[in-house]
Amino acid sequence: NIAFADEKNNTVDILTFNDFHGNVKDEGKNPGMAKMVTYVKEAVKNNPNTIVVSGGDNYQGTAMSNLTYGAPVTDMMKLMNVAASAVGNHEFDWGKEKIGKWAEDGGFDFLAANIYDTETNEPVTWAKPYKIVESGGIKIAFVGLAHPNTITLTKAENIKGIEFKDPVIAAEEWVKYLKDGKAEEGIPDVIIALTHIDSKQDKDTNEITGNVVELTNVEGLDAIISAHSHRTVCGIVNDVPIVQSYYNGRAMGKLSIELDENNKVKGIKPEVDEFYTRKDDITPDSEAAEIYRKYEEELAPILGEVIGEAAESFTHEEDNVT
């Protein structure tokens, strides 16, 4: 159903989505989990050298996900073979104890180089500072970075004993660690910041702004995945590619790492595909659709109950999104 440009074998693709917020249902502009899985599977079929990651805020936001503490999202992440996720501020909404279990059940790693345990002054145990993934003959390192304002974006009791360090300082520290060959996996060929840090892009000038721009000054960082502000962002700042993929699963970002005949990195091309505009042409993945149907059936008595009616329309101001 999905038309992809023919990939050459000398390209490694990083597929990225962010701020999914539990939108597992195919509804309105949201493709839902079954079509998300189809999209990813077809992308991987087109280029087996594909790695899937998330910018965080995966679970909280819909009744089905909230009532099950994100269970259907975890199932989706597993079917999409997600390698890693940044830690979004909404990952703390039900307490930090859920975070490690999501990763375990979903078969991926949460990454957070700037979240530290205040007692040990070491990175938290339920997330890793970085992850190195090998694909297409090269090593790609993802350095996770949480939003520095997370401490004010969630309940204080949910982040007790946690410190959110400056993401720029954390990025500098861990990029140096990787470049110095201190990781047991060896020195990576590419280092990408996998963040839940905001950005936005002017529609007329294409200028990218937001907190994520500060990371473009970190020496040795080859690309940045942004999130949090629910925007579509695709461009290059200070020679560093940046992508953010809208929200609710409506778009998929891609960082195409182009390699020469000697498997050396030639460049990284950022793209964002707002595939929700053609979601009606996508066939839902049968396994994901069956999982969704199971949750829908189980929750029908609760979700079908009318508890009240809105007296007037609700408004949604984009600039107030958190």
C-alpha cells in the first residue's frame, strides 16, 4: 500500500516517531496502531537496514491506553521492533516504576543520558545513557536526552529521587565517552541524539528553533531526533540534521545514512512523511488489528458508558501543548 523510493543497499534508515500518546485507534487523522505497524513493516521490507526509534510520550493520552497503563502501545512497539525510546515527560504520569517494565515487555531500551539518581549520582537503572545498534555494516549510537523541564511537567512525587541534568552537558559527556572508545561495543560510526526536546519550524523561512537547537553545537553529534512540541520539523542546523514527526502517529521521520562503497558515512538526509494524509490506503496489519480488537472488546463496558455530555466545544491551543 505504501510507495517508498527504491533504497540502495548502501543506506541505513532510522525511522522515528514521537508523542504517540496512546493513539492506537484508527480515528480522524490518527492512523492507529495497526496501520503504524504496516508502515514500519513495509519500510523494513524495502530496506532491511532500518532501525525504528521513538522520541517518547508513547503511552498516556487515550482511554484505552490509560485504562491499561499503555499495554496496547507496548504490543505495538514490539511488533514494530522498536530499538529504543527517549523518555518523555508523560512517561512519568503513572510513576517511574512503569518505565522499566514497558521496555522489558516491548523489547526495547529507554535511553536517558541526563536522568540521574540523586542517591548514587549515576544514571538511573531503568534507562541507559546510550545504545549502539549495528546495521548495514556500521555502528549507530543513540544518546537519549529527556527534556530539562520534565521536573515541572509532571507530578513531583513521580520524579522523587531523580535529577534532570542539562542535556547539552550530558550530550557532550556521553559523545566524548563514545568517541574515546569507552563503550564495549567499540567506537560508533554515527552518533544520534534521541531526545524528547522541543523544536518548531517556520513555514515560510524553514528556520528551526527551540531547545533542541542548542544540541547542534555539541561536537561529534551527527543528527538529532526532536519531540515534545508536536510539530513537523525537518531540516539542518549547523550542519546537523533535525527531525520531529508531528504527533499521534500521523507521521514518520527518517534519517537516511548514506554510505560510500567502503561503508564510510557520506551524509545524513532528514525526511518526514506525513502519511496520515493517505492512511485510508494503508491495509492494517492483521496481528496488530487483532490485538486492538481484543482490548476494544475487553474495555467495551467501560468505554461505552455515557457519563456526561459537553455543553460546548473544547478548544485546543497548539502553543500550550506539553
